[in-house]
Amino acid sequence: MGVIRTAFVTSAAALAFMGSICGAKNKAPSTPILSGPSSGTVGVAVTFKATTTDPDGDSVTLQFDWGDASSPNWSDFIASGETATATHTYTDSGLFSVKAKAKDANGNESGWSGILELALGRPGAEFPDSMARKIWLGGRIRAVRVTPDGRRLYIGDESLDRILVMRTADFVVEDTLTIGGSPFALALSPDGEQLYVSTSTGESLAVIRTSDNTLERWVWTGARPTAIAVAPDGSRLFTANTGEDSLSAIRVADYSVIAKVAVDSQPYSLAINPTGSRLYLTSPIAGTVSVLSTEPLAVLTRIPVGPHPIGAIVSPDGLTAYTSCTDSLVYVLSTARDTVTTRIATGGTPGEFGLSPDGRYLYVANYDYTGMPVVDVASNAILARLNTDGFLSTVAAGPDGSLLYAADTYQGLYVFVRRGGR
């Protein structure tokens, strides 16, 4: 007697047919999880990966949308839960939005994944010189700070009493914190776990826990704190109190004011050197930059500069400090001699500063329609003037130097990318 053998066909098409006979509804794959780089160079391939699962165990294919003029293609089919890898070479610089979606063997498609922003540039430039995006925010933007990992921006809006929390992956505002008191200056702790917010109409400093953007406490500082500096080890804070012409030192362990010293009239901007031993404080009324020791807290000397000094920043090596004045000049100060060594004609009305992480480039936020000068620190020459169409209030560089954020006081945020990649 012969043996009867039965063959079972288990192809995706057969399973789909059997499902239709039995009345079972085939489900779409899950939304893919996308990963990839945040920056690169034109002409050099970038690689992204996406993973999805199918609830019916069907094989899946992935489609990557590169955010340029290219036509998205579907990958080869892979098993549910496996990772698809795709590469792409861009032909132009800019900021591109990359996303992915999945489809199973029955033609059921998932939704698009979350967007990852990719900053692409041309070989050559070594600083962000190409505007990739302008983001309307409204209000009156006073300060922008980038977290140490570069993943988020904290943006202070003075007129609407709020702090905006923006993801840099897709430039979406993921949280809005209303704290009152007209937020004026922002500073992050070295580990990025606390955000400190000064208020120009109160007498306190807000401490916000960045893990969940929760207001932890208010810290009394002195009348109208307008500037904040954080010690490199995070152990102390310093605030310039415009309402009472003083500077306060605050111990972070218990947030108590441990010292206070009188300073020149209406202090405005404050910077600390890399060792945490010196502070540099501008006084627009007095036309000075005061140099203070931090231990003990005391005024050591006052450096006369030009009219109405605003910005203050110290180079990463601690050898140079900069201030900006309304005579359209940036004053370069030797921290060893506490003197003005040279002046840089920027044009317009220079205000706050940003420095590239390696200290090679100084970015000047001009408070008018004259753009943003980029200064080569080694030669004090202006290398470029980045085009903007508003009144810049502040500027901040990303941690790897490939992105630059400049705030327009009344309009929003400019995002510049480096055309030379990483």
C-alpha cells in the first residue's frame, strides 16, 4: 500500500489566500524605528537603518524617504523583526528630513516613522555657513541653550513668560514651560541635568530638572538677575543682579547665596573662564568689563571698553575674553594682562556671542539687519557674514560644531549647517 504524502505551501501569497478564505484580517506592520547619523558631507554615502515587526509574522519591506528629489524605493523583503539597511548619496547641501515606512507581503503599509534631520554640507567650509531652516516661534526670544548631547534646545521667551523645549532631530517643540517673571538668561549644568533660568522682573532663579522638564525650585538671588554663569564643576552659580548692581555666588548643594559683591551700574552679561577662577561682567552704563575672582568673590579690576558693552564670552583656552559695544566693535581682551589687545570692526550693533566648540570661530549676534559675522579667532578677521533678516538676540553652537542656532528677537530661530560635514 502506497504512502500518501501531503505538501503544505507556506509562501506569503498562500498564507494571504488562506487568510482571506478563513475571514482573518491581516494587519499592517508596526511603524518602523529609524536610526542614522545627524550630519555628513555631500558626495559621501550615508547609512540609515530601520526595524519593524509584523503582527502576523509576514515578511516586510522598508521604504526610505531621503527628503530630497530622489524617488523612494522599497528594499528586499526581510523577516519580521529584522533590520533593513539603506545608503544614500546626496548631491546638495542643506538640512534633510529622513523617514521610513514598512509594507508586508500582503501590501499592508505602516505609517511613516519619526523624522530624523540630517545636516549635509559640501567639503571645504569648517563652520556652519549655510542656512538650512528658519522656524517661526513668536514672542520675544532672549536666550537659546543646547544640551551637552545636542539633542535639545531650550529657548527662553521673555514676552510670553515661557521656555520652549525643542528636539533637534526634527525641530519640533516637545514641551512648553510657563514659569513667569520674564525669562531672560538660560544656563545648563555641565551634565545637562539642570536648567537655570533668570527672570528680569523678579528676584529669583528657576531650577528646572531636564529629565522631565519639571520646575524643582526657585532660588533667591537678588533683584532682577539678568545673567548666569555656571562653574565648570557645576558646584556654584553666579548671577548678575541688574536691579541692585550686585553679583551673587550660589552654592548648588543647597542653593544658598554664599557671597554677594557690589559691581558697576546695571550689570548685563557674565562669563566664566574654563578653570572657574575668574568672572567677566559687562556694565553698559559704566562702559566697563569687570574682572572678578570667584574664591573669594571680589572685584579685581575694571577694564574700560567702548560704549554700552553687552556680550561677554571667554575662549576655551581661557586666554582671551570678548565683549561687544555699540560702536560696532568687538573688543578682544587679554585675560593675562586684563587689557584690550585689539578691536574687530563687525559693523552693525554686535550683541551676544557664540564660540565653536574648538574655539576657532567667534559668532556675533548683530542686533540689526546686518547679518551674523563669523570671526577667525587666530587672525581676528571676519571670514563670513551669515545672512539673516532680523534682530539677533543670541547664538549657540551645537556640541560637534556642525550646527549653529541663532535667535531672532521677534521672529524665531535660524538653523545653520556646516557645509564641510563633521
